[in-house]
Amino acid sequence: MKYETIKSVVLTILVTLSMWLTWALWTYQPNYDPLQSGPLIEEVKIGEKKEEARIIKPDRIIYHIDDNHYGSSKVGDIDKLMKEMASWEFLDVKNYTEQAGTFKQSVHGDGKVEIVFPHEVPIEVFRNIIQFEQKKIPSFRFDRLVIDMKTLQKDRGAVYFANVRNQEIYVSYISQSFLSQFNRSFFAKANQHPPYFAFDATGKRTIFLPAEETEMLEYTYLPMDIDSELFKEALFKNPSFVQKSIVGNGVEYANDTSKLNIYTDENRLVFVNPSEETDYLSGSTNLLKRSIDFINEHGGWTDPYRYAFLDESKQRVTFRLYSMDGYPVFNEWGLSEITEIWGRNEITRFTRPTFAMELAYEYKMVTRPSGREALEFLQSNGNFRPELLENLVLGYRLERDQQSNRLITLKPAWFYLYNKRWMEISSEELGGLKRGLE
């Protein structure tokens, strides 16, 4: 065989082998085990995540009909009303302050349904709860949502977003069909709710209070303590580099920049990040949203907390515990609050209770005095200045059992926001024991 013939045969074999290897590579399917879906790092979950609609909620509804007022704080009533509003489409949002006339008449006047929030809500966050036709709406904050039933016979119904502090009103409109349905489901049945009366604290602020005694449940809970390791995993970026120490009756976790103290005997925690830049204002919308997101990141909603307070100047947001029947809960040591203080990019201080109440095992019905009696008690004090009274509400005092330190009791009482500080009117005070205002 000639040399050239041998070369041709070898070249043909090599080309054929190359083509076969290429085909084998293209068609080869390795028998790998299926990939596991989900995050690479296990997500910390202390309680549950919640949407804005479950956190940003009103705490009472007031119906104004002629010279009468009716109100409710019940969870069922509020949830039903907010669900109804979530189905509406809001149109043509604009500033209405100049056209509205007097603020009190626009908000508290005849035919108005006043939905009261614990604190001012940025509309940019609230638009995740209700639907607006406009993609871009004005920026404002409100603490009253007012449905104007006097517009029932007009082409479309009016809804006002009112701010008591700056006496500002924005208006939006809904279709007549929505307002008619609201009239049938809610407004026409308003007189089935307890009667309220009006107290004019100042020329700009009116407080509505139940005119009669109120029956409330007193609850006793056996709380569940939350594992401190869960908070460590949730609050530190690199938990494996965190040092743990036993300090007094608690536990301390720390790294180079942050510290977490779990006060076991007090059932609360304090997390601080002093390295974060604090000389920064992010605006109320971003502040509230990032505060809700922060707790959602570790499923931190262990009980029915609601948005209760925002201080833009201090970059502070507070969420308050509410009872199962819809009343705010107070505790002088902060055991009914989750509070966040923010820097430019990260949280600088975070405080909250370290227990979840879950289920109550004991109930007792008690009767609390009327709003008139509570108001008369405040007015009987010589140092009382009505212009400093911002709110007066029924709520619960959270108490820990002094003997076992295990049981938690929610006791009904009157609470008032006076000179920017919440205080309690105890049953003894309304019964005759007088301590007076500080």
C-alpha cells in the first residue's frame, strides 16, 4: 500500500472518530440527582410574615348621623369594612383643603363615616391596601379616612383623607355603586353600634368617646418564650461570628459592630448597632415600609401587632400589640411594643418582647366606666389642660404575675395620650382614689 493511501485511510478514521465524539458530547445526559429547590441558607422564622393590610389598620369607626354618633372598635367590624374598601377603585386624588370648608364639619359632620387610625399613614404605603386608578398621586399623610354619605345621590361618592395635625384634607372619588353597597351593608345599620359623644379638646381636635359603660374581657395567658438563638440568627448578618455571654439574668450576643441583649427576667430584648450612621432622614414612606419589611424578613409578627407611631425626625417606628377584640395594649416596660430606630442603611436600635401570647386559657367579663366618667376624672384635676389631651381610649394593661412571673394578664382600663405620653386611669382612680397628673 502506498504511503499516500495510508495517510488517507488514517485521516478518514480520525475525522469519523471526531464526528462520533462530538455527537456523543451533544447527546450525553448525565444521571445527576435532582437539585433541591429553596434558599441556600435556611430562613429564620420566629412568627409569621404579614402584608401591610394586617399591620396598618384603623382602631375605630365613628358614624355621624344628625346629632348622634355611633362607634365600634371590634376587630370583626373593622376587618369587614376594610375588606369592602379594598374592592373599591379610587379616582382623581387631589388636595381639597381650601374647598372643604371647616375641618370639623368635613370630618365629623352629619352623614360622615370616620375611620380613625392610631397615627398618620403615608398614602404611598396605604396604596398597597386600596386601589387607585391613577399611577401617580399626590404625596400626603392622613389619620382619618372619611366616607361622605351626603354624596350618595350625586354622580359619584366622595372619600376624604384627613390629617388632624395639619388640618389638611385630600379628596378622592368612588363609583356610586360602591357607595350604595356601603350604605346597605354599613351606614344603614350604624345605630346598632354603641352611642358615642363628642368632646372638643381644642378648636381643631374633637375626641369621640363611648357614652355608656363597656363590657370587656379580662384575659390570662401562659406565654411561650421565644428561643434567644432565633433572634441571634435573625438580627446578625453573620451569626457564626457572634460571641455569646451570660450576663446577669440574661444573655448577650455581640460582634465587632453590634450587640443583642436578651433580658430573661424582663421578657424583652434590645439590639443596638452603634456603628450605623444616624444623621439621616429617609422620609416617612420609606421609614414605615422598611420597618415592616425588617420584621417580615425574620417572620417576627408573633402576635396581632399594628402600626401605632412614626417619628420621622428620630427615624423611629412603633408597632403596638392589640387584643383579640381590637383594643390597644399598654405596658410601662415596653412589653406590648416593637420599636425600631433606623440609620441610613441599617437599623440602629430594635426592642421587643421575647414571648408570644398565642392562646388565652382564662377569660373574665368586666365592665369599664363610660367615656363621660373617664373624661370627668381628667377634668377634675386642677392641672388638666384639654389642649394637651390628644386621645382617650379603652385598652388593656399588660401585667406579669408577680409571684410566678409566668402568667400574663390583660386588664381593661382607660388610657389617655397627654402631652405626647400615654398614661392610665386605673379602676381605683375612677372609683375615688386620686393620684392626679404629673
